[in-house]
Amino acid sequence: MSDISSAARRFAPGWAMTAFVGFFLPILVLLGFWQLDRAEEKQLLQARMDQSRSAVAVPLSTLQGVENVAWRPVQMQGIFDPELIWLLDNRTRGGNAGLEVLQVFIDADSGTRLIVNRGWLPWPDRRQIPEVRTPRGTQRLDAEALPPTEAGFTLGTTHVTPGWPKLITRVDVDAMREASGEILLPWVARLRTGSDAALTLDWPELPMTSSKHTAYAVQWFALALALLALFIWAGLRPETPEKNKNA
């Protein structure tokens, strides 16, 4: 009496299954390695951020003409332009809808003008633009320079409302400079510590950390391994005994 469970098995997956696995398996593996590359990039970016942020804060005048100022601490003293204000829409904190306030700041020592992100404001009623108070008198700011905004991480085009303050959907320094009619630095600073000008400053961290990319890589590799195991299991078929073939 033959026992099918103990019979010899042969690997015969069939062309359809082979084509399916041959197509998707390399994609899963490539996605895993792509996530590992992204994890390495985020590690390098975080290291550069930490190194720049640990530097001693310098006056704004010392950063003029510097090619890469991203995440450098900077100290400024001057006044805010009470009119040139942009409201960066679609910014949430703790699940609450709101916006970030960007305003032109005039540095007293150098006379330089630049855009400073003062922080987050709640916006519960979208029928009415929230009132933004401009601090009076000379302000001493502890800020950090931000890297250029990449258009690839935004959806659609920049929407600018007429009049001031202007409601925008992303930071485009060139467009903001044109709208203001002023000569502005090509980068934006944001406040680091509280002052009369500071709003809510709980800045979000990187949208995706190195560890998250690594976790995604593990998931892609696990899916590839599961697909390969399923392919082998499904492709093994019981070997028909020769004597049964001739019966």
C-alpha cells in the first residue's frame, strides 16, 4: 500500500508560477536594498544635522556668502517687518490643524533681510485667517538655518493668496522674494528657543528616520523570503511510482 505523504516529491512549479515569482521576487529584493540605501542616507543626514546644530551660534553676517548653512545656529538682533508675513498651511501638531508663521526679519547689524519661521499657530476655523501679532521693538533671536525646500516632496504648485498676510502651501523662497519686492537671503531660518516673537516651537523631526527605513527593508526581505518559500512548497509535487504509471 502506497503512502502519498511519504512518497518522493519532485519540483515542478509550472511556467505560470515561475513567471509570477520571477517577476515579483527581484522587485521585493530591490525594494529592500533601496530602503537600506535610504537608511544610510538618513544616518548621514542626521549626523550632519547634529554636527551643525552643535556648533556655536554665530551672527547672521558671518553666514552671508557661505554655500551650505543648513542647520547652523545663528543669532540675530533686529525687527520684524509688520506686513511681509506668510502663513504656511497644512501644518498639524498633536492632530490639530494649523499653520506656521513666516515673517521677514531685518537684521540690525548687517541690514540683511531674511524670512524667519516663528512657529506654529492653531487654525480651528478656516473661514477666518488667524490674527498674527508682530512683536514690537528690537528682538534678539536664537534661530537655525534651514536647508532648501525640495519641490519633489510637495504636491501640486504653490498657492499664494492676494494681499498680506499670504497663505501658501509650501516654502518657495524665490516666489516669496518676488512677492515681497525685497532682497532676501536665499534660505529660511526658524526659531530655536522662546522669545517675544516665538509661537509654538515643537518642530517635528525628520519625516522618516533611519530605523524606520531599516524596518521597511526587513519587511521587504521577509516578503521575498516568504514568496520564495511558497514557491518551493507549491512547486513540490508527489512523484508517481513507476509501477502505478504502468498499471
